[in-house]
Amino acid sequence: MYLKKYNLKNKVAMVTGAGKGLGRACAIALAEAGANLIIISRTKKDLNQVSKIIKKFKSKCKSYVCDITNYDEIKTIVNRQSRIDILINNAGNNIPEHFTKVKRKNMEYLVKINTISSFNIAQLSAIKMIKAKNRKKVGGSIVNMSSQMGHVGGPIRSVYNMNKFGLEGLTKGMAIDLAKYNIRVNTVCPTFVVTPMTKKFLKDKKFKRDTLNNIPLGRFAEASEIASAVVFLASDAASMVTGTSLLVDGGWTAK
């Protein structure tokens, strides 16, 4: 009875940044739970690989090559869909720099991809969700991919902190505005996960050692562990959960 609530059959989930890393893991996990997918990435080759895996679960999959910072492109993609029930607002980036040395162009790029684009995709998707006639009955879920760095500060991460703390605030505001439509909005906040984005940072042995010392469980997270949290928040198992954060951080923020 309870496990049925995790079933996403007949739901349509859109995942940004779905070609690699966390987005890829989330898209595959959602398909495994029964959802049909809309996947977005900048790289066609990556999308093709993910699409093949999704179809093995007998899920439908539409894929779109798109730079999410291009508002018109993302608007066209969202408007083309007949339905969206779940959004995993995952695409993002980081360029670690000491606060006094942050290059203006890097700061502006990160704000554009992590904050402005996340807002735009969430807004466009929410408008599409609301248009579904049975929305109040079936509900909807938006999961904004945040970070433990949306809850605590970190060295050489001031811009990323700014982006992710902002995303946490956006999530709370969205949750209140969308509650009357039965659309829930939450964040998932991972600690360091070994992905193509973090791999380059973790090559630094001192950084790797210091990072592990900050995680009480003593290891990095697996992409599958983040994807499991996302599936929970996307499903009816989390039907009373909105406006909050699910921290998958191995205890980092508990200290």
C-alpha cells in the first residue's frame, strides 16, 4: 500500500542537465519509478545515451539539446509539451574562486545559470503544470537542485553560496504561491558527489582530504543516493512535503 505512493506511472518528468552527473542519475531513477521523461542537455551524444537507458524501463523519452541560459529556447521546449507533472531543476555550474579574486564575468555567468535560469525554468514549468485540468487532484512536484552550500558557507565558494542560498529562498516563496494548485516545491541538497563537475576539484589532494574530514559519514555521496531523494520528493510519498530541503550531506551541516 505505502510503496504504491512511490510509483510515478503516467507522470511526465522534465530534467535539466540530464546528460551527465546528477541529472543523468535522476532521469534514470525517475524512469525506473515509472515516469515518462523530457530530458534537456547541451550535448546530443549524452542525451542519446541517457535516452537509451530510459527506454529500457519502457518509459517514453523526449530529448532536447538546449542551453538553459537561452530563455527563448527553454520557453519553446516547455510550451511544446502537452503536460509536465514533475520538474527536476538540476542544471548548474560552479567556478571556485576566493571572494577577493572572483572575476566579474564568472560571477555573472554563475548567477545566470544557477539563479536566473533556474527561476525561468521553474516559472515556465509551473505555468504549464497549472494549466492541467486535474492538477489539484494529481498534484505536481518541482525539485530545485540545491547544495549543502545553500545552508552553510564554504571556502572559495562565495558566488555558489549566494546562488544556492538564493535558490533555497526561491523554493520557499514558490512553495507558498503554488500550494493552492497542489504543486509542491522542495530542494535536494547534496554534499560532494563524484560527478564530472566535482571530479576536477577533487583532484586536489588537500581539498579532497579536508572535504572528507567535514563529512561525518566519511565518504562522498553516490549519484544514486541523490536520485533516490529526488524520486521521493517527486512522488506522492512526499505529498505533505513542501517548501523545505532534503539534505543528503552525510552529516556535514549537522555540526
